[in-house]
Amino acid sequence: MEGRRTGAWRTETGTKWRGGVLDRLRRRGISKLLVLLLVLPVAAEPQEPGYADAKIASPARTGRAGVRLAFPADQLPRRGMLVATGNVLSPLARWIVIDLDLMTIRQATTRLADAGGLVEIESERTDAISDDERRNVIASGNEVWITPPPDTPVLGEPTDRLCSVALFDGDDVLQEVGSDCPRPRLVGVLEALAASANGRARSQGHAPEPPSAKASIGSAHREPDGTLVLWLRAESEAGSVVGHGEVRYPPSNQHYDRVLRHLGPIPPGGEVLVWPFPPHWPDEPALPQRPRS
């Protein structure tokens, strides 16, 4: 009974207060339209879809402490997602990290430390994402949270590629790894978002330096018989990786000395970065020019 009387008192008091305000506004000649707007309830702004509101049980779900990623744990988003692509033959990897709270996309190239453990970040850039891009990413992430994981890849597949996809929601993390990228639809959304961010940076004059100036295109090591083994990656103009490949130069190859000079000293058992090759070797004879007609 006490609760009813209290609620009734509040309702009656609110009605009297509103009526008193309207009377004062009328006496002051305030527009009837303003009075009407004051009386009408204000429509609530539409709410965007929540992130990770629904989740299904999955063996790939773990706590943040159980995440197995080489990327520094303190640089992983509280809420967001990432995709990492690499190759077991190379210490290099490419990362796309979305932070839903900061509304940013971070792209980084990392190198595994010689003694294992965390990675060294060789190059990176961070860009803002729009509200529409954020909503699009949330919708793709929610699809992953509520969809059963893909079939386990067949063991013994002849591949050296690795791809990891991880979604973060506070302490709850969903991480899947495979030779081919799991969750290809989500990966496609992140790749497209990275390409869009790079395009905006170029149009604003803040594009990264060209590959010939700064970014490596792979890594190389030398086998005991002297063969040079180059693991190279190909990138699109937007910066996304479009392919990987291995190139071998035995000592008998006609370009062996040129490639070795380009790579520089290679420590025994170690690896070096591969910088973009010149259009022509410096000691390569110039091609004869056609006579003008």
C-alpha cells in the first residue's frame, strides 16, 4: 500500500508540476508549438545492434588469459577482433586489429624474436573507422559468435600457411586457427576495411612510404649447401597480402651472386629481410635500343 501511495503521489506531483509550467509558459506568450513539443514524449534514438549479445558454446572459446597469440597482450582490444596471416617458413606476419571501443583499425607487420616469445613490430599504422564501418564489423563479428565453428581441417595437408582469427569481448575470447583463414566472410570484411583505410590515407596525403623505401617483401636464409631460400609475399596496391611464394637460388644459378649482394651478409643459421629488388641489376648490360624510324 505504501508503494502505491508513493507512486500515486509522484504521479500527481508530476502532473501538477507540468501543469504549472505550462500555465507560466502560456502567460508569457510562449508559442503553442513549443508547449506541444514540451508535452509530447521525445522519441528515443535508435540503438545500434549490440556486440556479442548472443554466443554459442564452442571449443574455440577461452578466457583472455588463455589466448595464444604472439602479439603483445596489452595491445589487444578489450572488444574487437583481429586476423593474423603468416607462414611457418618465415618469422614475419601481418595483422589487422579492430578496436570497437576506440573505433580504430590497426595494421602491423611483425617479426618473431629469435629466441621466441613476443614479436617485434616492424611497421604499423592506425586509422579511424566510421560508424557505418563499425556497425558492419559488429554484424560480421556477431555472425561468428553465434555460428558453429567450421569443420576441423584435414591433418597432414601439404601447406605451410597459417591464419588466426580472434574475437574479443571483455574476458571472453573466440580464437580459431587454420591453414586457410577460418571465418572467410569476417576476414573479407576486415581486409576490405583495411583497403578502405589505406585508400583514405592516400587521398589525404598520409599514405605510407612506398615499399622500395621502407617495407620488406619477405625474408631469406641460406642452407648448408649455399642455396639461398627467399620467402616472399605479394601485396596489392591497397596493402593486402594476395599471395606467398618461395624462391630458391642454388650457387649454380646465374643470378646467385647478384641476389646475394642484394641480400647482404646472412649470419649462419640466421635470416635477413628481403628488400624490393631493383628493376634492373646494376651490373646487367643495358638492352639495345631499337632505332627510331
